[in-house]
Amino acid sequence: MKTEMLMPQMGESIAEATIIRWHKSIGDFVKKDETILEISTDKVDSEIPSPEAGYLVEIKAEAGATVAVKSIIAVIDSEASGSNPAPVAQKAAAPQEQAAPKPAAVVAEVVNSEQPKTSLASYVAAETISSSSQRSYSPLVKNIAAQNGISDSELDTIEGSGANGRVNKEDLLYYIESKPKMGQSSVMASSHHVNSAPAATAPSIQKPVDQTPARISDSATGVKVEPFDPMRKAIAEHMVRSKHTSPHVYSVAEIDVTNIAKWRKREQAAFKEREGFGLSFTPFFLEAVVKGLTQYPRINASVEGESLVIKRDINLGCAVALGDDGLGGLIVPNIKNAGSLNFAGIARGLNDIANRARTKKLKPEDVQGGTFTVTNVGVFGNIIGYPIISQPQLGILALGAIKKRPVVVDDAIAIRDICYITLSYDHRVIDGALGGHFLKYVTDYLQNWDMNRTI
């Protein structure tokens, strides 16, 4: 039986993804849930498992192609013989079968006839398909290389720091900055090379005025231009859309988490021995949010037209910063049905999605269907943050850093562990009273932590 594999949708706002590389070739056997390819979306790079066991008999989009979500990218046959797979001629865009590379617009049409690519990134992706390079590169890397006159052969010499030695944007920019400066004329020449390449080797591309700048850096002016990568473009679009959609209101609460700090210190060693990972402060807040959403379900909802759709399940989104320096973008996977989990279950869920986000193991369903989000700005030392709502949700809670402060307790000065939390909510449907009640519930739940509690 043949199974058509579709490009997964890694997030509700994601419309397309770029294939980084295939882990399997035509004729290879693949197990169910075994990694078959790696893709780069607007939010995160991910390794995608095979939906079924069988032989890979057809690849419809090669490495470097940008494909619309839910488009067919491969065919897996559970009944095919490994020695007699579908003809290799079915493999998409095989270089030896083409007298000359197809124009970019044609390649885009083959990948997805319903949504032809019009951006420069799609043309670069098309060039990647017909490249003679033995290594695969993301459209962003190919774009930067083209703008700086770096050929495929030169690109192949750059040492990559990514997975399996893959060259990422930072590797390429470092290489460019390290090269001897040849002045602005050489950069302009490289830009001219992209736009005037002979038709026999590459399609002529007219660069849109609002696309990637022609220069990455200019030592004469002391500026450095970094083109947005796909993730940053998507984040920018989503943030603007959210502010345009939802009138944001913010409420801030101060929480005394001294009891939690003491309880955590007491239970930390036993928890780590039993669970295999450390106990951070975040699960305490997540549990309090889940209890609050159960108490005030109108916040665990979305707006559809002129109706409020209240969700039964609580799919708790947890913002995860990517990259060692936090500059690798942001993704919000969900702890599914968090309302059915106890404290330890919530901690396990958080540890699981955070680890898989950073190791590219998230599945499409992990980033879909979120109903409320928590983001921890305190990990960077910030005491207060005012986050933007993740559409179509109605609220997001920001956790500030926990710091010891002098406060008044029973008319006396005491040193306590204090944290500020901020609730951003959609004022179309959540008024200050409802938002305030929810925030007070979360505050009281945390401040009145039971020191005799066991997990």
C-alpha cells in the first residue's frame, strides 16, 4: 500500500517549510517514526519521522525546495521490494535528467501549483535544487552567499558548526567578515552576478526592492546588515498581527514565593533522583496557571467571528528560546491536556517539550492547538515583562526573576523571595475584573503553598 507523505504544518501560522536534507534515498527502507528528512520552518528546524514503514519510492521535492504545508513531498510503499522500488526517474529534479535547470518559477510550480513562490527565497530554493554541490544549504545561507559572490564550490569549503557540519547563517557571516575586504564595488559586482547570470546556468532574478539587502556589512559606515531568516520574518509578522487583532491590557502582581523556594530546596535532590532532571521554579507557576484556567475557563478560549469559543482541554504553551545565546528564535510547544496532569506530570511535560524543541525533535502536533501561554522572562534576569499574546489565544503570562527583597510582613521588615508576574490579555472579551480575578487566584495559589505537600 502506498502512503503519500505530506509536508507537516509546524505551527498554526506556518504556511510553508524548506527541506534541509533527506535522511533516506529512493529505494531505502524506512521504519515507522524513523527520521526521514529534516525541514526548516518559519519557527524551528525539525527532524520529521516517517508516517509509515516501507520503501521510499518517490521524492517529490528535493533538498532546498520550499514547499507549502500539506503538499505531497514523498511516497512510501509498504509492499514494494527494496530491490525493485519505483523507477528512479520519479525522483524530483534529478540533475542528470535535465538538459538545463528549469526556470525558478517552473520549479516552484512543480512543487506546488496552487501556491507559486514569488519571494526571492523561493528562487534561491530553486537554485539549491539544481546545484551541483554535494552539501545542502538553507535558502537563507544560499541567499547570503549569492549576495556576496560566494560560489557553491567556495561555500563547500566553509566549516559548519550546525548538525552534521551544516553551515548556518552565523558560520557564513563569520567567513565573510574574515575575508579580505575588497570594497563596495566587489559587493555590488556580486549583486550584479545574481541578477545577470546566463539563462543556460541559472534563471534571471529581478530582486524585489523590499527583499534582502545587497550588502551584509560595510566597514566604511560601521554598520552590519543581517537579513531576517524565515523564523524572524514569521515572528515579526505574527507579533504585528497580534497587536493589530487584540487590544492588549496588562496586569502585574507581586508574589511572595518564599515557601515555594524553601520547599523546592528541600525536595530538589529527591525529585532529581526520581525524575532524572532538576526541579526549576517554572512548574510551580504552570500548575497555578492550570488551576486558574480551570477556575476561570473563559480565559482558556479564543474568538471566532463574534463568538467566544471556550476550550475544554488546557493545552499550555511554554515559550522556549532557541540557541545558546537566545538568538536562535522562539518557539512555543504545548503541554497537551495539562489539566489532567499532577505537579510531577507538568514538570515532566515541560522538560520533554523544552528538550525536544532544542534538539529538533518536535512534532507538528506539539506546536498546534495551544490555548494559553506562559513565558519566563526571569531566566534572563528581567523582573517584569509585557508579552504579546499568541494568536488566537486570549492571554499570556510572563514570569519575572525571583529576587530577595525587603518587604513588610506583619508590620515588620523581612527578607522574602519576591516575583512579579504579568498577565497580558485580550480586552475584546476579557475585562479587567476577570483578568484581575485570574491573576489573584494564581498569586494566592503560589503564596499559600502547602509546605507539607509531597510529590
